[in-house]
Amino acid sequence: MQAFTTLRSVAAPMPDADIDTDIIFPGRFLVLTQKAGLGPYAFYEKRFDETGRERPDFVLNRPRWRGAQILVAGPNFGCGSSREQAPWALADLGLRCIIAPGFGEIFQANCLNNGMLPIRLGADDHARAMAAAEAGQPLTVDLAASTITLASGESIRFEIAERARQALLEGRDEIERIRQDAGTLITAFEAQQRLRQPWLYAGND
């Protein structure tokens, strides 16, 4: 997993509330299960018309915000189903940080497990971040300091669970975190299990 330390990018504004995972990654594409290459399908119905042409009014198609790595979203972003293709598609599109008043719980966990930083902000701080995004101004997100710095130099502090913060800073996904936290115990258990139930390991040596 790619580590997240500091990110500076223009931020795209998407103020609508309740943008669910079916909007982020439409259900008709769920037959695609590979992690890479899903970016073209992110926000598909909003990005493209019936003929497959870009909708010029969609924020990520507009020159000012095309290629943005930060998204300032509305409340309850990523609600709906638990499909992990939603954060995969956003990451493949180039997004690395999403700022919102709140997230769907499973979506938020999936973001953290895929190297994407979801930041929750209170109403006043979120309004300042949204205003900067709508003005086309860059934001600087510093995960080590837990701050968002606006173009004016003003900083906004955010909170994130320490375990998740360290995992992002070090680029460790959930499997790597378990190995780090419990690797010695797992190795000891496997050694004992090999003695008690050697048939489980037949052909693996």
C-alpha cells in the first residue's frame, strides 16, 4: 500500500449529500473485480452521457479540477453498499484524500485499507475547505501534523485514529498491520499446529 505523508493538490468540490457507493461505482460494473484499472468507471453516470462523452459540467471534467487528488465532499459520502470497488475506482482515478462532514462507515474503513485518507471535519472547518475548493485553491494535507493548510496559510486541524494514522504513514494495510501486531503469536501457533496436525501442511513444505 502506498504511504500517505503530505499531499498538496487542488481540491475538487462535490457538496451534494449522500453520494453513495452506487454513484461512485455503478452496480453494473461490479463484474469487474480487479483492483487496478477501475478509474474510468468512477462516477460514471455523472462523468459521461449516454454516448460515453464527458459531461462538461461535472466537476472532475472541468479544467480547473481535472486531475485533483483531493475531493471535498458533502455529508455522508460513501454511504450505501460495502463494495470495495468504490475506493479502488477513486484511487485509480487519482484521488488520495476525501474531506467530508461524515462517511459511510464501511467506505471509510475501505479507504484507510487502500491508502486513501478520509478526513472528517466539523461544519465550520468543512465550510472553509469547501470554499477553498470551489475557488480552485490548492490544499496541503499533512498527515503527520494532522493539519490541512489553505492557500491563505490558515491551518485546519483534523483527528484520525492513531492506529489508522500510523498505518497510512507507513503504508501498511490491514494484513500487514496484523502481521506486525501479532506476527510472533501467529508463527508460534503455526509451529504448534504443525506438530499437532501435520496433515494440514502436507504439500506446503
